[in-house]
Amino acid sequence: MSLRSTAFKLTRLTARQVPRRTIPSRPLTNSSSSFSVNAAATVAVGAAALLTIAYTSRTVLLEDKDKGLSSRVDHLPGTKQPGGQKLISFQEVAKHTSSDDCWVIIEGKIYNVTDFLEQHPGGAGVILQNAGKDATKIFQPLHPPDALDQLDPSAYLGPVDPTTVPKPEKTEPTEEEKRIEEARKKLPPAESMLLIDDFERWAEKVMSTTAWAYYKSAADREITAEENVDAFRRYFFRPRILSGVGAGSTEATFMGLKSTIPIFISPAAMAKLGHPLGEVNLTKGAGECGIIQGISINASCGLDEIMNARKDGQKVMFQIYLNKDRKASEALLKKVTDLGASAIIFTVDAAWPSKRTMDDRAKKAQLDVPAGNASSGSSKAPLGVSKAISGYQDRDLTWSDIPFIKKHTNLPIIVKGVQCVEDVEECVKAGVQGVIISNHGGRQCDYAPAPIDVLYELRANRPDLFDKIEVMMDGGVRSGADVVKALALGAKAVGLGRPFLYANGTHGQEGVERVCEILEEEITNTMRNCGAKTIADLKPEMVGPAGPWVKGNMSPWREAKL
């Protein structure tokens, strides 16, 4: 399997002007590429998992002049420099290729990763495929800068002797790489994308099989994932006329955070699977458009890297899974608080690992473990990217964990993954500031209800709760009209995850910004054509079940007014 990444192709783009545009504009100047191929994408599993370790444990600093290093490598073939440093020959590294003795070279440094093989969340197989070789090309683009800091200091053996390193072998492109390269040639510029769905269609064509499978996959038969989208078709507007909508605004405030449009980027992992800049593209795109980003604990970029990519004054929220090691979660909560996050999103709808069918199929078909290493070299996570990056998560969460989070941060807390009215009330009792009605994009419990349906139930059965807690939702949102429906029913803001990942995978930061442009245009058009100039003008009676609003098919608040 080739580990070569196809080179990026830059395309000059010009921003499309959207009527009544409120999002700050700037020229769109570059595009993404066919970066992710299956082999490289597999390593990204380890990248995010290592990053999670970095987030949730103390950092171990590696030093070239580690005490005792010389004595450990003096007997190895190579050149000892006048200063005492031993340069180890490449030929020596090439001898260490088994699960019992595994070395790799990264950025000119040699690491003994034997003891790390079984700990690697992405599986031992992908490391063994690169054992005894220079793995820099595949490692560097997909890992945060501090990923190697998580290894034990003794794993670092010293620098490789550059005079012994052979010239890189020329490799033929894989069929996957050829497919991506051809698709990239046909990819329209971001400005040509008119609908959110356009990005999804092109993402399937230009992304690697691994990336597409991870982003698109859902639980079991994927009924809930499909229903999340389809459920919006059950709700239609009742526009009001002669409302004087010549001027207005899409600006919104939720959790005390101001946004140019009432959406946020839902926290989603592994953005580097689609583009080498990963979550940094999401951060910069959100900053340019004036919206709020939710950062995933399983992001494929370093937390410091993401936070440093913000514009001055840019607000972000940080999503957390609680670690089995609560000390690690304490340290993480302190870090994100100190770095200036504006809210903590506590995800609770991933209580148990699910079978994400497409992701699992892709992983099983992909890893090709070297002969002789099948037993110990096979992936610890043969069921896909999702399981590979989630091994640290505590599966025994209870309501008592909310006071734990409160104890270790003074930030507002949002519980993400509420799937029934009763639990919204429980969140009120627990004293959190917000809830996100969500079913994890249909990736956890198949046949969980669509978030828009739960939001409708909340409005119908417990409208009083909207005055006690801020309600948001995500799941299945694919248009500005979908956003407006949720806002009319009482949501403060609406999150989108996959659409931003798809757009990042096709066009990078420009894609992220184009999604915002499309939504701003569609939200504006829908609001004004419904008779609403501002978010505050949207009322529950403006939306309800599809079909005629007669007895048996009428919202309770509408019926009460007749």
C-alpha cells in the first residue's frame, strides 16, 4: 500500500457576493487537495488519539540529551560525533521491524516504539507497516506538533546518520490516489456551490475512502441518521405577509456569545482526514464569518494550535468527554479554561461504543498487516476510526458528573446529546446553562428520535423550560430553512457538523466560509419571506406539521389561539 500523498493543487477563487450579506467577506484564495489517501488517513486515527492523550495527561518533554542516552546506543553501528552524540545508521534502524523490536524514524530522529504498539489507539498494524523506515512523510501532516511528546523519554534513541539514509524510492500512485486526483480536476470552485448538499456530493468524490466512511458513517442500519434529515420535511411554515421586511438582521446571541448568524460548528473529530490543516481551517473560517466553533476533544490538531488560530476576540466552545482518569479531565478543564474557551460542551450521547457500519467496513478492508505479525500486529481497533479514538472515555457516567465539571471550571456548561423532554428538565435541575438536543448525528443509538422532533415535543409539552435553560439543537440540518424552523420552535442556535467537515474536505477554509455564506443567504430569505425581520420575530405559530392545520394535525399553541 502506497503511503504517498497526492500533491495539493491550488485554485484561485473569487468570493461570491450574497444578497444582504452580513458575514464579513474576504477573497477566497486557495483550495484543498486530494491529500488524504487510505493509508495516510489511517494514521490520522493515531494522531487524534495521541492528541487526546496530550489533552488529558501531563506532557512529557523529550530532550535530545536525555541522561543515559549515550550508553544505550554506543554499541550500535554509526558515527560518534566529537560532542559525544551518536548518529545511528539507517541500516541499523532497518533491522528493527517486528512487533518485538520496532523502530521508526520521524524528522531525523529514531524512536523505539515497541512498547507503544499495543497502546497505539490506531492499532499496531499501521506502525508495523512503517517499521524500520522513515515515517516522516506520513506522520508529519496528520499529527499535532507535540504528538511525540507523549512517548516515554526512553523511546528516543537518537538522530539517524543522514549520510546513510537512502534516496526515497519512486512509487506509483495507487488507484485511490488516481481517483482522487481525477475528481479534483473536475471539482468546481467553492463559489459554485449553491446548496449545502453540493459539498457532500463532491466530498464523496474527492476524499479518501477512510475519510468519507468516518464522516458519513452512522450506527447500525443508519435509520436515525437518515431520519435526522428527513424529519425536517414534516414541518412547514405559515408565512405572514405585509410585515415590512425591507431591512433586518440574522444576528443572534446564545450562551452570551454573539454570532452573525444563528448557527455554530458542532464539535466533530478528525478534520485532518479531509484537509491537512484540519480544525485550523474551521477556526479561521468561523473567525472570518463571525460564528462560534465547537472544538472537539478528539480534534486532529493541537489545542494550542487551534486556539492560536483565532482572530482577536474570537469565541470558541470546547467539547469534552470525561476520562476514566478523572485527574486527566481535571487538567484538561483547567487548560481550556485558562486558554480562554467560552463554554464547556459536555457530550453525553455516546454512552457506549456503537457499530458505525461504514467506518467499520472501511477499516476492515484497509489495514494490511505484514506477514508474520498477524497476531500482535493486527489493529487494536479493527472496527474503525471512531472506536480507535475513544478508548479513554468513561462509559459509566451519571448525573453526579455534572458537579464534577462545575468544580473544575467556571465556564458555562452545555449538555450535548439530550434526546427527550424529561432530560431537559433534569438538566435544569442540575443547574447547567444550556442543552443541545442531539443524537450524535445518528452515530450512536439507531432509532433515536430526530432532534427537530424532540424540539417540537419540548415546545408542545413543556414550553416553560425554554425560560429556564438555553436550548440548542443539531442533527440533520442541511439548509437555512431547517435553521429557521428550529429557531421558530425556540432553539437559540443550531449546530452543523458534517457539512463543515465535507466543505473542509473539498475546499478547506474557503469551503467553511462558503457554507456560512449559503446559510446566511437562505436564513435571510426564509425569515423575510415568513415575515420576520430579526430572530426575535420568529414565533412557534409560524411553523408546524406538514399538511393542513386542522384538528388532529395542529400544533397545540396554534389550536389554543383559535
